[in-house]
Amino acid sequence: MTGPTHIFDKPNRYIGQSAPRADAARLLQGRGRYVDDVSLPRMVHASFVRSPHAHARITAIDTTAAKSCPGVVAIYTGADLAQHVTPYVGVLTHLAGLRSAPQHPLALDVARWQGEPVVMVIATSRALAEDACEHVMVDYDPLPATLDAETALSADAPLIHPEFGSNLAWERVVNAGNIDAAFATPGVKIVEREFRFGRHTGVTLESRGTVCDFDPSEEYLTVYYSGQAPHMMQVIFSKHLGLPEENIRVISNDVGGSFGIKIHTYGDEIATAAAAKLLRRPVKFIADRFESFVTDIHARDHVVRARMGVTEAGTIVGIDFDDLTGIGPFSMYPRTSAIECNQVLNLTGAPYVLENYRARGRVVFQNKTLMCQYRAVGHPIAMAICDGLLEDAARLIGMDPVDLRLRNLMADDSYPRASASGMKLDDLSHQAALRKLTQIMDYDTLRADQAEARKRGVYRGIGFVSMVEVTNPSPMFYGIGGAPIASQDGATVRLDAGGALHVSSSITEQGQGTNAILAQIAAGVFGVDLNRVKVTTGDTATTPYGGGTWASRGAGIGGEAMLQAAQALKDQVLEVAAVMLQTTPDKLDIQNGNVTDPDGTKRMTLADLARTVYYRGNELPSDLKPELIATRHYRVTDFPFVFTNGAMAAQVEVDIETGFVKVLHFWAVEDCGRVINPMLVDEQIRGGVVQGIGGALYEECHYSPEGQMLNATMADYMVPMAAEMPDITVAHIETPTKTSVLGAKGAGEAGTGGAPAAILNAVNDALAPLGASLWQMPMTPERVLTALDAAAG
Amino acid sequence: MTRTVAIDLTVNGERITASVPSRLNLVDFLRNDLGLTGSHVGCEHGVCGACTLTVDGVAVRGCLMLAAQANGCTVTTVEGLSDQGLSTALQAAFTKRNALQCGFCTPGMLASALAYVNAGGTDDRDAIRAHISGNYCRCTGYQAVVEAICDTIKEART
Amino acid sequence: MFSVMGGTMKAPDFDYLRPATLDAAIALLASSDGDAMPLAGGQSLMPMMNFRVASPSALIDLADLAELRGISRDGSSIRIGAMTRYAELAASAEVMAALPLFGMALPHIAHDAIRNRGTLGGTIALGDPAAEMPALALALGAKIELAGPDGTRVIDADEFYLGYYETARAPDELIVAIHYPVALSDHRFGFHELTQRHGDYALAGAVVARTAQGHRVAFFGVADRPLRLPALEQALNTNPDVQSALHHLSAIAFTGDVKASAATRQRLAAVALTRALQGMTQ
């Protein structure tokens, strides 16, 4: 444990308590403020004509008929908006060699994926805008499309950006130790598998959307935006619409789910802002579900050929793999689409002591929806590669998969240290997490149940994963590469005259409970009741400057800033109180909304103090200039990232006649450092696990040979629903990070990062007695049956 | 020209008369014409359940019913449930269990849960899961929702 | 399935008409030259309109037609009005007693909020190949009562499903009611549906009715329409071991799509049939 323990142990400490969220009641009573709830005077509505082709030259656009449709206010083509919006390119300098082409909000001469916006229609209602879209005539000359990442680099693949000479966007190689020598060592056995990870997407229940309001009198653009990074979007709107940053206000009120989907530059949203500026009136664009499926960023879509070497005694000598991923026709701006592959190269095998490690990643262009950072970027792939091979190796050498892990996990007392790929690691607890996991799941009993079930012809399996999660990124993640993305966050704490705190933060709320934990930290550290803290987030005009909520950074970075700010305000208040009470600050404390003696005896209320300062300053010495507001900013300085760790397990039952997989139960032990609100963290883990199960069993964007997405409806794209999901048992180990006083690491992505590997392993454990195995996600009934057929010969 | 229909209905206890486009669905009418933005639009093809609300005492999809079809009906949205105290126990249980994160599915989930509770549903977890399986939640993983509904049923019994 | 041309999630414009009588409704349909569509529960039609794959000039809402309501039993037959909603079927003790298959199938049909609006006549008329009720109609040997400009006619369910969403109903006809034979004490029924998620359309489903006349077996979710296989039924009549009958499944032109190939569907259909037979009412 680090940091002054009194912060975490005093009355009103709140940190560590499962306090209900203050904003739950509002959302439960239908009083949320989502972007589609915003309605402004003179507001008009945008709809887009989108490319029906994966790859086509746009030869003519005729908007004559559409312009005369009822309610139409304006129609813009790509060429129209190109005069007002500068193009953007999704590259970062620290991802050496990454290339992408300039993107415009609407396609210019060539459309490069099905769903790419081509023409924007603005009308007095969304329905009328859609009516007019049907009358926009676009002539396309279809071009050969590159769809399959595996053929994108072949010599005869159609080039998406001919100027590059190939469809390669980025390539990276990591090489540590000597993998060839390690694998050639006598006694070393090799397992080799080809993993396929389906392309899936976030399916936020609230689709993307924005209301853009331009006031020409002040050249001021207000953007109501369903998203995760208001300050980043402020810079992007400024840069590409030609407005000063200070003339743009980005407001994210309630956000109906994001998961990394709502943190990118989407042409339809930029076009909406441009239209508001051109029309000098508010424009609303809310993506419908079709548009979400074909334009929200997709994720995964990796093919990985991987090998692991292991000795008979159970020492893993190394991992060697080759990852190929398709990212759509551009690298997404501004975070780029190389990050997921980069994470796979960085994170594979990170829980284990590996002397030898070789990895190659290639990122290729294709004519599908853009791929970018979705929850647990790269993690499900990295964890499935290593732990999938590990359990395969355990079967090969006849060792229990838990035993094999315990022989190879980094020792809990061995930190700080580095992973084979060079990641700096500290404060991790893999061994303790795995031991705790086997206890809470009652591993031995489950194995006995499995054996008994097999006698009845019932195929149950148990699968594990030991994992890391990247959280709390430092400037090394994006800022170093030139992205306008803050890695630091700020917090302001203000004592109001009534004795309440008003706090604000640059991290944002998308349902995780950001506002709740900020209030808990402020109340606990400063010393007031939780219900006397009001929180503001999600507004570039009223919050400190910072990065927002992504990469599981909110609690760790924004939370630490809040802790520091609350502590600073407390120090300031005690200085004033000491003068008023004729003592010294070290003899005073703040508890339960009062200035007290250290033992808690009340000396004066905070309201008395604040009212004196604000209303009757004449009672104070003239040289005392009280500041009842404090702001602090925080960034991670010692490490590129902070890592959390966890161990998870799934129990599944495979119906070998239908190929259906039922998840019977799931267990997760997570070490996210100090837990601020266990209830919120547990629900983050559970929700993350269910998203991971979605990727493992259900979710996949299917494309026709021509590049049409075939299942772009909620009926056809399968997300996890309540009936099929298991109960999920969550437990914690708390190893606070030494990088902050708060000691919190992130928790939001672990479930999604780890669950797919655990499910994969459980399915393969169930199939093992039949000699079958499956290495492709989602593990659909058909794929399970195919695997069984292959085993049966 | 947009074709319209005159409707006369009761929404959250208030009598409403309006002329609406024939094609306007009920949830868009409630949100855009009446400002009852508590009902959410998630897919507009009847799958996600975000727009689930109560018409003549039963749960329906607000996106699969025309405003015109609601002529003569009694409609209750999440705002009405809250104001009339019809879902207080469930709302308290959802808060206590953190059975919501982003809140976008919540009004629809609440309407479905209320239908289950009011129909005398038991605290059988599988039955609860089956009942709410038409309401998509991307955030919670559903377990807390199941717990909240269980709690509500158990507490009503005691 | 749908080519994305533009924002397509608001229905195109149409007239909304709400006739008070069956005759008036048929007259409206007949005068529209096939451009108008009847609106029953709307649970499938509304999405199709929102996707703009259906764009009728008018919707004829059947909600006020008393002729399409009601459940009545007439000796060995039960008549269910076309506008009877799934929830009303489930709540009807008469239906549950007379038609045990309804009790087995209804929980699989979508979800509560859909069952509160969706109607029996609507699903029978739509003929979604993956829907449960058309297959039940086949397995039970139901008769479909249609009303049109020239009066009413009754057609066997066996004659009703002609192709992919194609039925014997003329555009100016309405389904008034569906007539089912009431289960006798020696009748046995089986139902099994394979879906990855509760309430989804079936990857494959089988419905079995066994009477003194033998087996009637209907499949759904497997081909372009719900269907029976007389040869398979005959085989089951002569040999109760399902394994010996499964080869008849290859007569079906199985659907292949992103959820399952034709070969997988055939396999799942065999499982559904096997499990339907294993789970027959006692």
C-alpha cells in the first residue's frame, strides 16, 4: 500500500465503498440528456446518401430532383464540402511507416466502402431528408474491390490507394531472444495454430449522433456530441473547419454507450458541423442502425499464425506469431488503425516469463468499413493467442492448464520487470489472481463434474486466461506521435457558500460511473457527505482540459487529479480555518462537512467558513486571500502505461449434435489496483465479459463477395442477450499502482480482453475428448460442427 | 405531401389531441412532438427493446406501432411510470444493484421488468432472463438487472 | 440483405386508413390496385417499411374489424380470428387446451412486447419461412379462411405457402380466421426449435402432430417456405425410429446464409426433428 493511508481510512472516506450512483435515479426516470434529446430552434435534420458499392468511381451526381422534394433545405456533395473542410490523414509519427490517404467527410471521386457517405441531404425532418435521399441520382462505375485481408497484399489485388503501390498500411516486427534456437532445442515441443478473429463492431445502443449549432454573430460552434473525448473533438473541428479552438464548445451530456466507437472522426459528423456553419442554423444527425453497422468503426478481423514451444517439464520457451489485420480503406483519424495490431505485438504473452519472442504484424487496406479502437484494443487477440496455445500445449504434454500457468507466470514478487516485448510492468499479481480464481470457482469440483458429465455424453469444458490490461496511458500512447489527444486530465474542486463541493473533470461519463467515483474521491478526500458533491463533466467550456475517458484511464488518471485537487482545496480551507480559529492547519481536519479537531470534534461548519470568506471577508485579516477552489492535473510519468492483471475462467457446455455452446458460468479475478467503488467495478467487469462472450460466440460482420455487409440489422447481427448469458462471479486482488496516490488502475476493458480466450479454451477443453479443436471466433454452431467433422475424419 | 391523421389519446394521464403524419411511429411522436424523451430509439426495427413502453397496460415496441394506431389508447412512458409512482420499487432496486450503466436501455428495460413483475413473475432467474431477452443492454452484462428484478419480487413478497 | 443507399430508417409516406368493417377493408384493398397493404400487428411490416423495402400507398389497419376477432370452438374445430394477438392466444385457456402445440411454440416467438402486438393472422399471411405459426398450421392441417371481393373461401394450409414470402392470398383478400382441428386425447405433439438466442428466428425447427392418421411433420427456418415432407411422414408412420427417416430431409432445398450453410441447416433440421419426437406430449 502506498500513499497517506489516512485518505482511505477516515470518516466519509467513500473510496472503496459500493455507493449507488447519484445519477442512476435521473436515468431511471427518463430524465437522461442524450444527444437525440437535444432540440433547438430552427434545427434541421441530415440524412446521407451512402455508397452501395465497396469500391466505385463516382462519375456523376444529380441532386436536381432531390432539391425540389418537400422540406429540403440544402444538399451537399463531397466537392461542395471540400471547399469548407480540410482533409485529414490518420497517421502518427511514432508508428513508423504507417501510411494512409487524405479523407474527406464525403467521398470525392471514389467511394471505398459500402456505407461511405457521398451526399448529404438536409431537410426539416429526418423522414423528409430520407425521402429526398431517394431522389439523389449518383452514377457509380464499380471498381474491383479488395475485401479479404489475406489477399490484399497479393500482386493482383486491386489497389485502394494506387499511389502507395500496395495495400500495406503498416508493418512491425518484434524480436527478442532467439526463437528459432529455442524451438530447435531437444525436448521442446511445439504447438502451432492458425487463429481467426471475426470482424465485429461496438453496437452502442445509442447510435452515433451530433447536434451542431453555429452562431455566425460570434463565429461560435456548439457541438452536442455523443462521445468520449470532447477536447480532442474540439481540436479536430477547429483544425478542419477553420475555426479557432476557443470558438468551439463540445458538450457530451449522457452518452448511451461508447466502447471506443465514439472517439473517432466520422465524415457524417464533420459534415454535420460544416452544414451548420454553412446554413447558420442547428443541424442534427443521428445515425440509424444501418448506418451504425456500416460506418461505426469495426474491430478485430485478425488472422494469426502462431507457435509456442514448451518443454516436457512445462517451461514455455517462447512464442512466435504472425498477425495480419484488415483495417478498411483508411487508417482512422486521429488515433490510427495500427494501434490494435501494435497492441497484439506488445501484449501477447505479457503475463509470462518468456525468453524468446518473435512477432510480425501487418496492417492492410481493404474495401470494408474502417477498423479502429474498440473496447480492449488488441487484448482479446493477444490473450487468445498466448493462452490458447498454452492450453493446447498443456494438453500436448499432459499437464493441467493451471499448473502450466503457475510454472510460467511472472512471480508476484518479481516486479518491476519487462515483458518479452519490452513492456515495463509493475505491481502485478498473476499468481495470486490465478490461485484465488481456482478457489472461488472450486476448480477440483468442476473437473469432477466435467468427468461425470462426459460419462453421460455431455461435453463440458473449463477454460482459463491469465491476462494483462493496458490502462492509464502516458503521453507515449498518442501525444508523442502528434495526435491532439491529452494524456493528462484535470480536476477542479470548489467549495460553495453553502458548504457543498462543486467539482469538474475532463474525464467523461458513458455509464461507467465516472461522475460517481469522482464524487466519492472528492467527498472522501476533502471530508464532506457524498450527497454534497455535484459533478460536471463532458463540456469543453466548463471543465479542465484533458483527454476524456478511453483506454481505461478515467479512474486512474482523472481520479488521481480529483484526489490531488480535493487535497489541495482541503489544505487551502484548513489554512483559512486555522486563521479563523486561531490555531494551525495541522491541528485541524475536515470531517462530515465540518472543520474539526483531529479527533473529529466539530469546530465550525464548512458553510460558516465559506460564507465568511464569500460574504464577510471584512472579518478576515487583509493579508489572507482565501481561494476556495483548487485545480490539479495529473499524468502518468514513470511508465508508458500502467498494467492491470486478472485471471478468468469459463465453464461451457457444447451440444455436439448442434454445435451450440452454452456458457454455464464465468469467474473473474481482477487486480485493478485500489477499487474505488466495488459495485461499479464488478459491473464493469461483468459487462466487459459479456462483450467478450459476444466476440467469442456471436458477433461477426459478414460480407458478400462484392463487399456488402450482409447482416447490418439488429436481427441479423447477434449481440449477447440476457437469456444466454451466465452469472459472472467477480473477485478482486488490490495491488495499488505506485504511480499515483490513489493507486487505481483501469477496469473497463479487462472482461472484454480476457473472456474470449477463456471461452475458446473452455470450448476446446470440451471438444478435446473428441479430438476436435476450434481456433476461429466467433465459435458458431457451424464452426463447432465443422471442427467435430474434421476430427471424426 | 405528407399525409396526416388526427389522433386523440391519453399519455401519462394527460389527454392529447394531435394531427400527426401517417407514417410517424409512436416513439417518435412521444419524443419529438410531446417532448417525452425518456423513451429511446435504438434500432427502429423492433429488436433492441430501447423503445419499449406501455400501451393499454401492456408492453409494446414504440417503434413498431404508428402514432395513428395509438388513437384512443392509454400510453404510459417512463416519465409517467415515475411521476405516478408505478415503478418506484423497481427503480430503487435498479439503483441499489447498479442495474444500469449508460442508461439508454433503461426505460425500455424498466417497462419490460415492470410487465414481468406486474404479471406475477417469479424470482426464477432463468425466467427473468428469458423475459428481458428482448431488451438489449451493451453495458451491464444483465446480471445486475436480473438481481434488481429478483430483489423487487422478493421484497414485494415480504 | 439490404443495399445501403442512404439513410433508410423512417417509413416512406402512406395513407393510414382504419375501416370499421370487413367489407370496407376489402373494398379499400381492392380499389388500391395492390398498392395498399393490410396492417395487422405490424411487428414485421413496420420494420420492412422503416427499411423502405415495403412502400405501400396506404395501410389498411384491421384493428377495428370485429369479424377478425374472437376464438370459438365448434365441435372438433377451433376458429381463431386473424387479429388475435399472440398474447391473447397464450392467455386463452380454450386455445391452450385445444391446441397443445400453441403452448409449446408461443414462448419461442420473439419477446413479450412483440407478442403483445403480433397477430396470428399477420404471421400466417406474411409466411416468413422461419416463423413458427405457419409451420404449426401445416402440422395441424389448419384451414385458412380468406375474404375477398368475391366472398369468402377456405384454403388448406398445405395449399397456402407457395414460395419465399409468397402465399395463396390475393392482394385484395384478407385472412379472416384460421381453423384448427381440436386435439383429441390420443393425439401427440412435438415441437423443437434451434436458435442461438431466445426468441430469434429459427436456424431450424420441427413441428410434429401424431394422430390416428399418422404423422404430420412441418419444418420451419430451413427453406424458402414452411414445408412438410410426406415421404418422411410416411417413413415415420411405418418405422418410429427417426434415424431411418432422416434421409428424406435431403428432398428439402435448404437455405444457406450467414448464420448457417444449407448443409448445417439440414443437420440442424434432423436434430430438431429428433428432439421434437423425443419431447412428444404424453
